[in-house]
Amino acid sequence: METKINRGIVLRLAKYLRVLHKLKSLGFVKVFSNNLGDAIGVTPAVVRKDFSTISIPGNKRGGYNIDVIVDEIERVLGKEDQQQVVVIGCGKIGQALMNYSEFEREGIEVIAGFDSNPEVVDPNNRIPIYPMEEFTTYASHRDIKVAILAVPDTAATDVFEMVTDAGIPGVLNFTSVELKCTKCDFENCPVRCVVQNVNIGLEIENLFYLVRMKNADMLEETRRASATPVRPQAG
């Protein structure tokens, strides 16, 4: 029976996996929950709870066997086989994603790109780029599960509908349009799609806000410290 885990745990498992691969490459055989917690910014208790959720054995004194954890996390995340994705929209962002070298290390393979611009289409490219007219047939024949959208905002909704109509359940959206399946009530939707919206502009704006808040907190701490009266020493 497949273990059901929430998105928060999935994201942490992916982070643990990166750290574990790095430790393994350095010759480590075992790791402790506090090491992993420090590496990804959570408490050791969270690490132990996450591992307990996916039935990974370990103890405080002996730690965790790295090979065992890696195998189990990869099984849970479905990383035993290469995970194939396609990129729709092969402009600057799309090309950058297609050439992102870290995908291979993560077990992800971009197998094709699609674009409506004839000047971009190149079936003989290292990663072939096909015209959008061929997308539905290609996706059906290759049983594609995840598509990355890097199209102009004006085309986002139409392309997203094309993707869901092709039966692709996973969409990573790099447009600024918040995409949501309008025909999906999950219980009755045949696709049961999952959309991950990545709004780069919004993320940068949020980052600026957090930086401003941190600076404001530091200024407030400095003001309070300077306002604290100094008691004269006796004698």
C-alpha cells in the first residue's frame, strides 16, 4: 500500500535527499537527525517524524544508515526510474529550463520542447523542439505525466487547457497567471491534475518584503537598546 504524505513532507524529503547524496559522496555511512535538521533548517524532531511517516528505522545513538534512507526516499518520491517531462514554450525561460544541468542529478529528463514559433522549432536539437500541433499526439504516445509551462501569459490558459485535455496530471507553471483546472472537482475529474504555480516576480517581491521587515526589526532593536537608561555605578 502506497504511503500518503502531504506536500510539506514531500518537499522536505527532496531536500533530505540532496543532503544525503552529498554526504554519501563524501564517504559518510550514517547520519543523525540533528545533522539533517541543521542542513535544511528544521528540528531533529521533525526529521524523525518525517522518517517515521515513511517507515524509516533509526535511533538517536546509532543514527540512520544513509543507503537505507536514500533508497526509501527515492522509492517514496518515485525516483527509481528517470522522470520524463516536457517544456511548453521554448523562449528564454523555457530554454534555460531545458538546459538546466541539475535536472539530470535529480533523476529528471526533459525529453522534448514545444513552441508555436516556427523559428524556434528544431526537431534535430539536442532536446528536440516540436510545433504545438504535435503536442497532443506526442504526449499520448509517450505517456507524459508532467509538463512545464513557460509560455507568454496571454497563452497560458489555452495551453493549460490543452495540457489537461491531453491527460497530463502534473503542471509546473512559470507564467504569472494563476492556473487552476476549471473542470476539476478532483472526485470526478479523470485527470486529477496538480498545478504548481511559480510566479518569479511575486517571489522576488515577497523576498524584498522580508528583507525590509528584517531591517525594520534590526532598527527597532537598535533603537530600544539605545533608549535603555544606563544606571550610574555606585562609588
